[in-house]
Amino acid sequence: MSGELDALTVVNQLRDLAADPLNRRAIVQDNGCLPGLILFLDHPNPQVVYSALLAVRYLAECRSNREKMKGELGMMLSLQNVMQKSTSPGETKLLASEIYEILQAAGNEQAEQAEAEAASCRRKAHFFLGSTNKRAKTVVLHIDGLDDSTRRSLCEEALLKIPGVISFTFQMAVKRCVVRIRSDLKAEALGTAINSTKVMKAAQVVKGEDGGELMLPFQEGAEVVVVEHNVDVPDYLPEEESPSQEQDKAVTRVGSITDGVGWLSTAANFLSRSFYW
């Protein structure tokens, strides 16, 4: 049991590091992390598998990574195994299928078309996103009061109850939360949910005309956004990886490459000791 907990901790850290575009090349070039993620794809814990898939999907967003990822020993076979395994949840199979198609098309002229088709396949899953989803967008929140794991849990609970929230990543050191949401969901809904905790207050982080960061508080006097809450929430939310409509306004950096690379060696050491389950 402790082994599974260790594996889940490591793969979640890799997933969070891979969410930062500045870390993706370093992770793929590292001698231990990519082989370790491939092994995680065969892990008996479905949460570990899904988190590893999210990490691999982030890494595949960097086009220069795809050829190496495709050629990495066991990558394509492990993705096929996840897709074909009868015990794999539907969302896990869809994510594995999307990654497989993207990597399979690496180096081909049809790469962009295949990626678009894979994203379209993901949108057919009505789980949280629904059939009306066309695009996903990124919203960066600065959250006053996001000071410890208890507050983080409160924030997670609030966000998980909002239909249309796809995924989120925390950066506790700077009190940030990067949220992927359906394009028709207003950012104000996130602010309303977090502010409802009464112990945290959210502001949206955007880029100003000069390229600097601006924090836009959600107005207390404004009309409250009423959000229908999800009652049945899964352990992990599906990731819709279509391009954001507001990339020019969203601040997507969630970590530091200098911090990330230092942690990679620690992760690689763990992975090298854990090449068996």
C-alpha cells in the first residue's frame, strides 16, 4: 500500500511539472522520468495510470518531444494496453487513445489533423464537458488564503462541484491555481465558488497590454453566478486538450524550470528503485 502511495505522489509531481511548458523538454530528455512514466502506465492503481497519462499528454504538447516519446521503448505498446484493457475506465481509454494518435502521427504531414481528430474524439465523452463543448480555455487564479493543505482541499472541493471544470493545478508557493474550463463557463463562476468558502478570496490573473500581470478581483457587488453543482464527482476530471481561446490573456506558467529540473533527479532515483510493482 505504501508503495502505491509513493508511486501516486511521484506521478502527481511529474504531472504538475509537465503542466509547465518550460519543463517539458527537460522531463523528456531525462534518462529516468520518461521510462518511469511508461512503467506507471502499467501500474495496478488506476489513479496512477490516469495521472501518468495526463503527464504524457502534457509532454506531447511540445512537438519537439513527440519523436523521442514515440520511439521510447514500451511507450506505444503501453498506450495500446491501456486502450485495450477491459478494466480501464472510459476516460482513461480515451486519453490513451488521444496520446497514441498524436504520437503515431509524429513526423507526418497529417500531424495537426490527427491531433484535431483526437481532440474531437475526446469531446464525444459527455462526462463533465457535455456535447456543447467546442474549446477549452485556461483561467489563472490568485487565491488569497491558499496557505496550507486544508485550504487547498477546500478549494479542490469547491472547484470539483462546478460542471465545466476540466482540470486544475496548484502552485502553493505563489498561491496560484491554473484551471482548465469549458469555453462557455465564465471565470466568475470559479471566483464565486472559491469565495463561498469564506476563508479564501480569488482574483483572475491576466496579462496587461505591456505584458505584465494584472489581478482582476471578482466584484462582490456584481451579480452572483449561480452554478449547478455536480453531485457525483470522479477521482480525476477528464482533460480536454483543445487549444485555449484566451492564451494571450492567460498566464499558464505553473512552475520554475530551475525548481523542476532539480526535482527530476529525485524522481528518477525513485523510479529507478521502483521498476517493479
